[in-house]
Amino acid sequence: MNTAELVELAQQLRVDSVRAAAAAESGHPTSSMSAADLMAVLLARHLRYDFERPDHPGNDRFVLSKGHASPLLYAAYKAAGAIDDAELLTFRQLGSHLEGHPTPRRLPWVETATGSLGQGLPVGVGIALSGKRLEHGRYRVWVLCGDSELAEGSVWEAVEHAGYEHLDNLTAIVDVNRLGQRGPTRHGHDLGAYARRFQAFGWHTVEIDGHDVDAVDRACGEAAATAGQPTVILARTRKGRGVAAVEDREGMHGKPLPDAEEAIAELGGVRDLHVHVQEPPAARALHSVPTGPIELPRYDRGDEVPTRDAFGKALVALGHARADVVALDGEVGDSTRTELFGKEHPDRYFEFYIAEQQLVAAAVGMATRGWVPYAATFAAFLTRAYDFVRMAAVSGSGINLVGSHAGVAIGQDGPSQMGLEDLAMFRAVYGSTVLYPCDANQTAKLVVAMAGLDGIRYLRTSRGASPVIYGPDEEFPVGGSKVLRSSEEDLLTVVAAGVTLHEALKAADLLAEDGIRIRVVDLYSVKPVDRRTLRRAAEETGCLLTVEDHHEEGGLGDAVAEAFTDGRPVPRLVRLGVRTMPGSAAPDQQLHAAGIDADAIASAGRLLVGEAVVR
Amino acid sequence: MNTAELVELAQQLRVDSVRAAAAAESGHPTSSMSAADLMAVLLARHLRYDFERPDHPGNDRFVLSKGHASPLLYAAYKAAGAIDDAELLTFRQLGSHLEGHPTPRRLPWVETATGSLGQGLPVGVGIALSGKRLEHGRYRVWVLCGDSELAEGSVWEAVEHAGYEHLDNLTAIVDVNRLGQRGPTRHGHDLGAYARRFQAFGWHTVEIDGHDVDAVDRACGEAAATAGQPTVILARTRKGRGVAAVEDREGMHGKPLPDAEEAIAELGGVRDLHVHVQEPPAARALHSVPTGPIELPRYDRGDEVPTRDAFGKALVALGHARADVVALDGEVGDSTRTELFGKEHPDRYFEFYIAEQQLVAAAVGMATRGWVPYAATFAAFLTRAYDFVRMAAVSGSGINLVGSHAGVAIGQDGPSQMGLEDLAMFRAVYGSTVLYPCDANQTAKLVVAMAGLDGIRYLRTSRGASPVIYGPDEEFPVGGSKVLRSSEEDLLTVVAAGVTLHEALKAADLLAEDGIRIRVVDLYSVKPVDRRTLRRAAEETGCLLTVEDHHEEGGLGDAVAEAFTDGRPVPRLVRLGVRTMPGSAAPDQQLHAAGIDADAIASAGRLLVGEAVVR
């Protein structure tokens, strides 16, 4: 396409954005119009992409970080022949694939769900890392960002990491339209302000008029030709470009144009240009992954092993069996034990320093390329990345997240380092799996099982050593549980997991001395939960006492309640959890102070059983 | 103190750090030793602080962002005479005020809890904003950061905002010891790399040898004298400085020195220097806050009003009555309606652009200075700041957070914009309050009530209009609920809040047509929860059906279960919540698709009541 044709194509993208939003009676046409020239040039001149084969290994990857500009994206899909005009006009309607913000659940050409700003670039960094370090591919990653979202810290985690890793296969194009949702951005049209920031982090910068298609073309070419550093194209644009009633005006965000017909006329009317998008270069598919037999470490009963150690060693073994497993660290690999993987498989180990948003985003990016990522940090610090976890679920991304140092049991380091909200946080995520092992053999099996699941998989590990109670050949299906103590005389069932499981076993011994028999269930699969076992325990013992090293809300206690939310009669459900704000103390002191140790369980048991007897 | 004395003081801080960690058998002495000269000079020559009056309005404010270097902080407290040597040696023990990471819950001189890295500077920005824009005070804010934590995006949100706001009362001192927890940082001792980044964001930078006390002294003086921009002092240091066995060595993070006695000898032995810290200048206390009568907007029953509108208007009214109320926006003030406050009270309104971590951190910082902050963004985007919320609870901070656009009811924008995890997220936070109003009068009352509570207060508001069902004089105590439908024949209780409350009322009408009477409870106070009313409903109707526009885990359903976790018999507890991943659709279509609209409630009701009748 020549200059005139590119200009026409950009106008078509504007017109179709206006039409889609008008049909939907909602959406973000003005945010689409500012970036239309950028998109037109990228699509027609630089993107190498086979829309019929979105999984082509040679395809460039495009991420619309400013996801609210979805009308522009869908207009581009139409221009490329991937969707037709009728589908374009289903925008935002029930059942349409064209959602308000694009998601890969609905459209195969979308790499990652966006709409929460500041996500596209960090995910793009993950894809670019895969391209450069794992696939050794020639594809480029293009990320179209808004200027408002450059206020997000996650963007600067990505800018820092991309610069540090010399990701010259990554280009960010920033649509500097100077207007955010509620008004002007901090830096308005001052491209230099952005350029100084990116340059300081080691990026190549190009400043252009984003409505000059030839300038956009040259900038994209310059980006592709730049070696050794990522490039940002800073494009000065005007929001609502091309329609005087909205162009560069405040108060025009996130709504259809006041008069769509007039606007379309002003833009030169409806067009039906088709773009021939460049074919991707021939490329090898990622080697099919040989899944060999996994030789997991085997632990003897009675050994004292921290589950974080068992995680690290199992991950190493998994890495030997599966070439598609990668590990990501947030500068705590010595604590989470991912560093063991790094020593064995350095080519598949990624250090993200203390940047948990980039850590999780990179996992999402690598998962788009078929890798099976395990990203680990302290459970407490995964709270930093909750928006990325939530959005990964919107994407339907399959990633493994591992949070170590769970609960008060970590001891002296105190509450800032204690994961006490992580179970609630991960359980509330759509389609998630939440696992919380109590011993080394169980941990090893769950680390392997995670790899084969869909969605967000979370494994919670502990800092301190705990006794191995299962044999190395025991199986632990996700969604299952283990009944560790059981008799026909059980008056109570204690449901626990992780560190409290061992306390529950001790409590069972204490109560047995009093002649009180209790059932003990190891609920290692917190989500999905083993309803059948819990229901049987309820029928047979009448009362379930949950004990968790987590705040009482949203964790193990809530997971157990799930088994009884279908209208059936509910047993007595009693919770022990962390109700206080802990300080520093030794691990056993912490468990005692929180009222979740064996003594506390036994006391609660006596009380509840006494009530049962009285009843 | 002269140079020689400063050097001696720094050695004392090192020795005391080593001693404290040795006594605790844990802690971070090497991270303390690198920053000892920085701390010694700051304490002896620049900090203006009355340890006997931590609330003195003229006090400088010091934040130890690298909270793991707590031994250094406590050693400084000892040198300043705030604690004695015996207390220093209680470090990290059960019941000690000297926790592994410092918290204001235990020590009056600590501004904010740290230990999750990347928090100190954003909170410091909040304090500095208070100093500059609210108090017009002369105090300085000094934040001692680690170099590793500069990888956190939250730090760059703070750097950007401080530069933008010209916070020349803020100084960051970065202890560039080049070693993180697991190994070298990205930039090692390259001070220039950091300087370029800070300069690009508008900071004044000073690069020094952090072990040269005269250089540190000059740098602090230069920072204090710099007008119009914040200053960062980039100090090249060596981790474990002064003890050859650990100095500048990897693998020495977060553990006592291998031989404390030898180390103390190498450092010149125990000293007992006392520092006379400069008095703060005379300063006015923050004006005592006149709490006048609050003239809340009044809404008529039947009016259709979005609760986000009611929030915004109530906040304006509260701002008229209370001069200590401030509002903070994350670039969505037009959507959350905080912009109404901004128009009425521009001097107490703060724009943070799309930087939710800085948004919440600033609220924490302002709360340390006695302000009552209301920070608002979309409920979904508060997930960005979960670590800051969690740490605010560790601090015991009193802040109000408001999340708009809750649930699938927002409609076409789709899942990226829907708060569907927020109730779980906020409920799991220690000491939090979670409120979810369904009408405008209720919202107004709760906005006022929040101001007077302790801890994290969360208000969930809705995008769409809902009918006003309460009169303007109705009271809504926190921890209460409202029984809106009730009879002696009730066979079921529906518990709802916000948008689903209105669906529940419609369902009650539908069921009444079938001759089925149900009770309807408005659970506007999700935490704390009204156990008494729920228990009475359980006794009288036998079955509680919760309906929530939130994922089923950790939200309203779990809140209701809380009322029955004390061992008492549990009613049948049934949940309706969002089990699917929504797409784009109209609000009523969304409620229907999620199975939480009136039809779904009525269907569930018929089923459950049928069972009740059969039983």
C-alpha cells in the first residue's frame, strides 16, 4: 500500500470503529481513532501474520495493551479479512466474540486479555523473552500502548526488564493522544518526557507525528532494524482524530460519537478496503515436547523436609522430563527453591528481580507460546500481582504460581512476609486450582499434576520442615483428599492442610488419650474440593472443624463450606484460623498464639465433642 | 558530631545490628551494615525529631523502606535514647516491640509498616504531599530504600508522582549495596544507571560513596537545600561493610553473622554513644477538625440513583462537615464520582493518574498525618494495590477505599472491568470493614460511618442506577442488616446486597404470587456481619440463600457462613454467585446469564422450599 492507500485504510479503521460503537451504543471510538494510522501502517506494512494460522510459529505477535480501543482492533481484523462486516457490528452484544475488551477466549488472534491498563507491555515482554531465549525465533512483538497507562508501575517493570534483556524483538508503540479518561495526562503531548524515561531504561526511542503514515512507516522500519535494544515509537496523536466534534476534546472518552452518521461522512464515508497482510517467514514449530518418565525424588516417612524444598526438587525433575517447563523467579529463588531449577536448566530459568507484576505477566506471555511456566515468590508478595492473576484468568491462561512462606508458621520475620490472604485471593479467581501440600512426597506429586491442568494453578508451600507422612508412591488427585484418621466412633472431623495437618494429627493423638476419636482429613486440594469425602465425614461425624494458617475469611473454612452449598443439610462447621495480627516469634509460638496448634485443636475438639455428647 | 564521631556512631550501629541479630538468631545484619553510615549521619546531623513527641507536627518523617534492615533502625533508636540496650536485644522475640520488620502498631516512631519492598517511597510520597499541600509544614520526609526494591513498579509510580508534584520536601536515600537476597542486582554498583532513571523523572540526584560520612553529610544538606524537585541520594555501599567474612559477599543475606563476637571485635567493639537528635522547629498542630453537622443529600423512595453517584455526593457533604477528609483519584474520578469532591474541595483532592499502588500508598501516608482519606477506583483495579492494602492493615492504618463498577452488572465492558474478587480480597484483610450498599440513602450514611472506623474500610459501589428503597432518615449501623421482607410463614431467607438485593425483592414478589413467602435480608455490612439477624432467620426459616454479584468464593456467601462457625447447628446454606467467565452483554443479560437475577432466585427458592416442604 502506498501513502494514499494507507491514509484511506486508516480512515476506514476510524469509520468502522465509529460504526461498531454506534451499533453497540457503547465503547471507545475516540481512543480508536487516535491510533488508526498507527494500526493501519502496522497491519499493511509491517505485521507478518497469517490470520488463518494464528498458531503459525513465524507469526509476529500483536498486543493491544490499550484494550478499550477494541473497535480499532476489530476494524483491523475486518480489513484483514478475518471477520466480516456483520460480525463487526455484533460488537459488545451478548454472545459476540467481539467483547468490550479483547480476550483470547473468544478470538484466536488475541494473545492476551487486556482492558486492565498496564498489562500489555509486561505480557509482551514475556512473549519477546520466549521468542529470543526459548524459541530463537524471528518474530517481532508489537505492543500498542496508551499514554495514560504509562503511569502504571507495571509498565516500568516491563520497560526495565526489556531494556536489561536487550529485547530488540519488542516494539512498543505509544499512542500519545494526551487525554485519559477524565482529562489530560501528566505529560500531555510532551513526547520528550516519555522519551527521556524510556532512554534512561536503555530503550531506543523514535518520536513521530502519529497521523503521518509515512513517519509511522519509517518508525516501524527503524524499530525492526534496531539491534540490541527494544524500541518505543512515541506517536503524537489526537484523540477522536478526524471528527471535529470530538477531536482532542475532553469528556469524549468511552462513549459513541454524538452523531455517528455525520462523523462517518466527515471521515469520508464507509470503505471496504482489504489488506493483504504479509505472510510470516517459514519457522519451525516449537519442538513437540517429549514427556519422558518423571523420576521424582522419593522421601522416606519420618524425614523432615520443607515443602518448598520438595517443590524445588520436583520442579527440577519435571524439567528433565518435560522440555516445555520453564521457571520464573522474583529474586527469592534461594527461598522458594526455584534456584535449583535454575542450576539444572539455566536456559529455561528466568530472573525477574523484585517485580512480581512482571513475573506473573511473563508467565502469561510464555504460556501464550506453549510453555508451561512455574513462577514463584513468597505467597505474601503474590498479592502484588493480583490484577495480573485475575486478568490471566480472563485470558484463560494456563500458568503455575507458587507461593512460599505461607502463614504465621514462618516465624520471626513477622506479618509483612506471611501469606495470610493467598488462599482467599486465589480461590476467588475464576477457574483456579488451589493446592496446599503438607509433606514432601505429596508436594512432588502435586507439582507434576499442576502442569497438566487448565487455568491458574496455585501451590502453597511452607518455609519450615515438616515430617513426611506419605509414601513416595501415594497418589494425590487434584480434587481429592486423604482421610488420615478414621474410625466408626469418630465424633468430629478435623479438616486441615499444610502445616495445620500435622497439628491436627497431634491433636488426634492428644484426644485419643482422652478416649475421644476424631477423623482427620488432609484437604491438600483446596480448590476443587473433595465434596464426597467431606459430605461423608459430615454424615458420619456431624461436625467439621477446619484449621488453617490463613485468615479465617475465604480460605480452607470457606472451601469446606462449598461442599454443602447445594441445599443439603449442613453439618456443624467450625473454623480455627488466624484472627489476630501476628508479631515476631518462633514458628511454634506463632501457631500457639494464633490458636491453630495441636493444643488449640484438641481444646476445640473437646468442647465440640462435649456439645455433641450433650446433644 | 564531627567526622570521627560520626564514624564511631556508624560502627556502633553496625555492632548493635550484629548483636541484635545474634541474640535473635535471625534477621538482616548485613543489610543494616551497608546503610549504617547513611543512618548515622542522618540521625546525628539532619533529622529533626523529638522522640518523646512522635506526634510533634514539626518532626521530620523517616521511613525505612528496606524494612528488613530493622536492626539498623532499632540500633538508631537506641543511640537516640528511645530504647535501651536490653530492649534492643529482645529483637524478634515473642512480645517484643522490635519485630523482624518495623510496624507502627508496636513503635510510635515508625510511620508505616515495611518489609514488603517497594512500599516506603510511595507512602513517603503520601506524607510529603500532606506536608506540602495540606499542612504547609516545613518537615522533610526521608526514605531509606534498598537498591533491589527499585525493581518494583510501585517505586516508579512514586518517582513519577514525586517528580510531577515537585516534592522538594522528599529525599530518597538509596543504599546501593549491589546485592539482593539471592545475588547481584540488575545494575550492581552502577550508580549512573539509577541516576539516569531518576533524572528522567525529574529528580535531583546526588551520587556518593555511602561509607564516606562527610559525603553523606554534604548530600543530605544538598537534598534539604534543593528546591522544586525531590532528591535521591545514590550511595554506593558494601553489604556487610566492616566485617571481612561477609562484606560484599553473596549468600550472606538475612542471617546472623557467622561469628558475632569476632565481628564485633573487628568493628571495634561495643560502644555506647548517644546522639542528640535535633529538635524539630516549632510548628502548629493540624487544626483540630471541626466536625459540623453533615447535610447529606436526601433521596426519595423510587428515585433511580447509582450508588456511585450517592457516594460522590455524600463525600462532598462529608468534606463540608469535616476538614480532615481528603479524596484520592486513580484517573477515573468521573466514573467513581470522586471528581465531585474535587470540584468542591480542590485543595483536598489528589489525582494519582492510573497508578493504583501509589493511590493506596498515598492514602496510607496521608492517614499517618491525621487525614481521613477516601481513595477510589474501579473495584477490579484495586486488585493492583492488594499488597498495599495488606500492608496498610499491618500498619494499622485507617483508610477508606471505594471500588466502583462492581460485578457483572456493569454490562458491556466485560470481565476486565468487573470487580468479581473484591469482596474476597477485602474480607481476608485483618481488621477490615466491608460495606456494600444497595441504594442512595444507604450509601450516603455508610460513607459517613466509614470515616469513624478503624482499619481498612471498603465500600463497594455499583455503576448502574438502582431504586431508592430506604428513607433518608434510616440508620445503617456497621455490622447491621435490614430485614426487608418478613412473615411468620417464611420458608426461606434470601440474603443479598447491592444489585442482587433488588433482584431478591423482585424474586420475593414472584414467589408471593405462588403463595411462597420468603424473608429478604439486606446484608449491606458484609464484614462485620450481623450474626444475630442471620441466626434468627436461620432458626425461623431453616435455609439461607445468598445471592451475590461476585465469584462464589470468599464473598457474601462466606460472610453469612461466618455467623455459624461457633459450633452451633447450621441452617441449610445455599449460594448463588458468578460461576462463569462473563463476556460483554447488557446489565440485565449479565445478571440473567450469571444466574443471579430475580428469575434465578425465584427458581432456586421454589426448589429449596419444595425440599423444605418435602422434609
